[in-house]
Amino acid sequence: MKYARITGYRAWSLAIVIGGTLALAGVPVPPAHAAQPIRIGFGMPLTGALAGGGKASLLSMQIWAEDVNKSGGLLGRPVELVYYDDQSKPANVPVIYSKLLDVDKVDFVVSSYGTAVISAALPLVMERGLVFMGLGGTGVNEKFKYSNYFQIMPMGPDPRRNFSTGFFEVVKKLNPKPQTIALLAEDAEFATNAVHGARENAKEAGLKTVYDKTYPPGTTDLTPVVRSIKALNPDIVFVGSYPPGSVGIIQAVQEVGLKPKVFGGAMVGLQFAAIQAKLGPMLNGIVNFDFWVPEPTLKFPGIDAFLQKYQARAPKLGVDPYGHYIAPWAYAYVQVLGEAVAATKSLDQKKIADYIRSHAHDAIVGKVKFGPNGEWLKSRTLQVQFQNVKDNAIEQFREPGKRVVLWPEEWKSGELIYPYAKAK
């Protein structure tokens, strides 16, 4: 039996003890004659600092639910998404997940987008022994060590360190060998985690650290910081930052004329089309992490069909128009959960967690296999270099050739332009 496409929504509101109102962004209403839906609940940052990624993630999850329901649902039942805006605030998360489980009576919960909000949900999830798919957390499970947590982003078994493994693998092959490195992090959890791992990788690579500092969250004028780094003339500059800082640092690098041999790192925001268009040719030469880019080596089954649906709807919703960064992974983390439900023919949390842990999964992001700590068994965090960006036209970033994959070797699509100034 096929179920109707998800089209009905109703508005809710939740007064929370910490103040403010969380709006239930939409609950699909199944037809009266349909089987009881399988309900998947989550918080998602639809406002606040992480709203760009949150809105793109929500659209992706809605597309997955529509795809599943058009194919007959799961276990002969339609899928229904129940979600609240967590406003990008970890303090809102425990109340949301308590309501999802105790009031809305959802069958499953999955995570919001981002390290801090995932961390805020895990204690409650662990207390109830639930399977929990994570979206975008860096090293969350190092503290919790929860066996039923599975993080869809391909960071690898040691996420803090693996996040920059590829960057330093690229650096190790350079000739002449770089000698010094500057490390800069926004004082926020993801950025400091990423730079912590980079610090260890730099030491292993034999690089001498000549600068290692943080800057306050939300800082956009980073010219004084970049001037300080330039005065030390490091061979490598590795940065951990969120979008406003990423833009500010790149603009300051251009203004100050900083020209290390390699520049980049863990700069969030450079994956989004709007920021790419804003910065344009200033991006050329930057080596940065990514998770999926439109290179021919990464054409996994189903990815093009998904992006076609996403890109048709994204402009009207005001989200990232191409969806190359977080969107495929938001689809994939519920795709893996759905596959486990179908394979086990069960809603039993333990059976589903055991299945996810013990199997490889075919998803639109490629083959997914989790290790004992719920991270990918093997890292596939890409290192890409911006090349041949001609102007500020957004359309150029839809196509291959602008973010060339340098690492991992099996997904490589081009060669590093070295040094950084040569790519300018």
C-alpha cells in the first residue's frame, strides 16, 4: 500500500522553563484510514547561529520521508517527522527531547545539527537506552561512550584528530618540507576540538608551532590577529572557525597579504554557496575540510536524484541553493535508520542499534560503516582546494573543478596548487 505524500502540517508551541517559545515546525498528518505512522522526533536549529545548516537538514529529511512514503513507508506504515526549533541553543534541547518522548510519544529520536546540541541530548537518550543517529557532532561520544550512538559525518574513529588527518597528509608530501605552523581557533567547541587534533597532527608531522591562540566567538574583524601571524611568517596556517570568523579571516588575509605555503584547515562556512559567492576569487588556494563536493569521484548512487529534488525547493525556502555540505548527510542519517528498521522488521531500539553497528550501509553519501564508538570506522573527511574561482558568480560552484579533492587518495580528483600564493 502506498501512502500519500506528506503535505499536512499543524502548528504547536512549547513554553519551556528556561524561557522563550519553541515552535513545532510541522507534523505531517496521515489520512484517517492509514496505518499508525512511525514517528521520528528531533530538535533542529531553525533559528539562531546554526539555522542555515538546520533548515537545509530539515528539507533533506522531509525529502527522505517523502521518498519512503511514496515507496510504501516502513513496515507498511507511513513515516512522520515531529520536530521543534531548538534555536541553536543547547539549553533548549533536554526539554525538547523530553516532550518528544513523553508527550509526542515518538518511536525514534535523532539528533539536531551540531556538536553542542547533540551533547545536550545524549544524557536523556542514554538514560532511556535509545538508538541515536547524530548529525555533525565532533568527538561527542569521547565523553559519553554510548554504544547506541552513530554519527553520520565521515570523521573517523578519532574525530578530533581525524578531522585534520588529511590536511597533514597533504602537507607531509610537500617538497621542500614545511617547518612551522600557526594555529588559530574560535573559542567554541567545534573549532577548539578541530585545532586540538591539528595540534597533535602537526607535532607528529614534525612542525614547530610558532602561534597557537583563540579568538572570541562572533569576532569578524580579525585583521590584528592575522597581522600577528604574518609577523611570524609561518609555513602553514591552520584555522578552526565558524562562518563569520571564516569570512573575516579570509578577508584579513587578503588585506594583510599573508602568504603561507598552505592556508586553510577547519573553516566552517566555506562549504555554503552564498559564502562562496561572497568571497569569490579570495577562496583560491585555500585547503579546507569538506564532506561532499560535486567532483566526479564522489558520484554515489542516489546523490544526483536527491540533489535535484533539494535544489528545486531550496531557493523558495531560503536555504543553501546547492546543498552540497550538510544536506546529503541529513538525508543519509535517517536513511540508515530507515534501512535498519526495514531490515530488522522491528521498532526495537536494541535490535536496530545492533544492526546499525554490525552492518555496512548503502546511502547516498556512499558506503557507511560505523566503528565501536559510533564514528565511521575509517575517516573520509575530505581535504579540498579551491581552484580556478574566476569571479563572484554563484553558478560556478554548482559544477566540478572549483573544490578539487586532494585527500583521501581513493577519492582524489586533482592536484594541489602549491604554494598558496600560486593558486591566487
